[in-house]
Amino acid sequence: MPYILPEQRDEFDPAIDALTRRLGQNAGPGVLNYVITRILQSQKPATYLNINTQVGILECVKLELYRRVAEPYEEIKRKQNGDVYHD
């Protein structure tokens, strides 16, 4: 989960805000992949432990994104368009 203490957020938010402004709304998947890859590459050395940790972080980010963003969106669309699954 991406929940850290507010004082920890204060340390990183200015840099994150600057990066997201620079990326804008039109940053395609290639740009986002590049940025994330560069951030992960900065965590040296490339040991099994670090790689395994990074993969776990990416998986948790994916799951949290699905839970918080995709699932509510899908629920709205299910109500608008009708459910595919029937009892």
C-alpha cells in the first residue's frame, strides 16, 4: 500500500508534482514505462533481493490501482451497460 506518513510525503511530493506536471496528461505508456524503469534502475545494486522487491512493489502498485481506480470504474460501467454475469 502507498500509505506513508504525511511528513514522509512532504519530502517527495514536490519532486513528484514537478514530474507529473512535466509529463502532462498525454504521457503515453512508453514514457510512463521509461520513467518507472529509470526510477527502479536507480535502486542499486541489481541483486536478486532488490529485483524481487521491485517486482513485488510493482505488483502491489498494480493491485492498488485496480482496487482503487479500475474496480470503481468497472462498477459504474456495469450499472450503465448491464452485467455480463448472470446467476
